Amino acid sequence: MGRFGEATAVERVAEGRYSVELDDGYLIGTALNGGYLLAVLARAAVDATPHEHPISTAANFLRVSGPGPAEVRVDVSKVGRTAATSRVSLVQDGRTLIESLITTGTLDPAAEPDWAGEPPVPPVPPIEKCTEGLQNIERDRGFADRVDMRFDPATMGWLDGQPAGRPELRAWFRLPDGEDADAYVLALAVDALPPVALNLGAKGWAPTVELTWHMRAVPAPGPLALHGSGRLLTGGWFDEEVEVWDSAGRLVAQSRQIARVGRGG
């Protein structure tokens, strides 16, 4: 098990109850990354049901999550032959931080799609033509040291005070220790991009209120291509959609979230 696997590991302590030590390496500022937390919840949901993959996750972020001991509570609502549904909560210091509904199923890694749309245009440029990772973006290096991301320069004008005017970001994503992507890495990947609203002139932390993501296929080894976009910024709220494509050119994950616009620099 690699570094990320260890950071998201859960231990069953009772029926439907899991202990976890939330890793401060996934902090962005003072809050733990939402995708990291969803990976933790997914591990508990998979352990509590007979299926191998978190097919669908819908999560409400109620409070900011910090590092340290926490508990995951899994209430399995229904178990079927192809899918199981559970209510999964993250609790820390007696307070519920995340409420989610997770459906697990088992995907065949060798399955071919009956139909698939075209990859997004424009694509992410080759890795060698992309900018360095988050180490050059974040003031606090925690999360930046846990992922290896290379960004399409055409979507990074906001860094120089020249936002593109369109809510778009594109990047390559992988773990720095070479750990292959799995279901839990996909949970991290769908929330790894900086907020797309930065390219509309927004600044600062943009807290996620609700995020839904779907695992569509078991990813092939190699880097993942992330395509982030949005449709509307209004009244201090914006949406963000992310598609994750694997090295074989397959769509392996999709997400949509609603978030608040950042208020600080």
C-alpha cells in the first residue's frame, strides 16, 4: 500500500463503524481536501458492502474537516446483486462533517463501452508542454506534495492576474510515488483542480457545499487527464464539472459540485 493508501485507510471497530486518522498532508490551507475525504468514506462503504467500487457518491460538506482522529459511520440501506446503497458520515469531535449517499458496485476492468462520446476538445497538451505542479501555486505545501499535477498553460492565466474569462482548467494528474490510480485515487482526482472560478477573477478558497461523482471504469495505469469546466457564476455560487480520462483514452470518472466563490487573496 502506497502513501495515499495508508492516508485513506480505515479500521473497522464495530458494525458500521470505522476509525481513521485524517492525514494533515492533504490540507489546503486549513481545510482537508474534499476528494481526499471522499476517498476515506468510499473505503468504508466498500468494506461494509459486498461490492468492490464506489459507483456513485453524493456528499454534502457540512463543516471544515481537519487532520487527526475521526470516525466513519456506514448505514447500509440496501444490498442487491449488482449494487448496494449506504449512508456514510464523517464524524470528528462529536460533530458530523460530511453526510453522503454512496452506491457501490463491481466494475469489470476488461469491459468495453457500448458507446462513448469523444474526449473533450481542446485536450490536455502533452505533459512536457504543461506547467509545473501545485508546488508553484500553493503557499502551503501540504496537498501540493501529495500529488503530481501538470497544468495546461492556456488555463493558468489567473496565476499572473490575467484570468482567461472562461471557467476552465486542464491538467495531468498522478501520485508522486508512482501508485497506480484506483477508485480511491479517482475520488481524489475529481476534486484536485484549483477552482475553475479563478479564471473568472475569483480569489481565495472556494468551499465545496455539495459534490457528486461517478466512477465509470477501472483506470488503466498511467497519468490521468483532468478537464474542469463550469456553466454559471451568480450570487456568490458557481458550479464545477470535472471529467477524468485515463491513459487508454477512456472516461473513468465524472463529477459536479456547487461551491461558494472565494472571498480572499
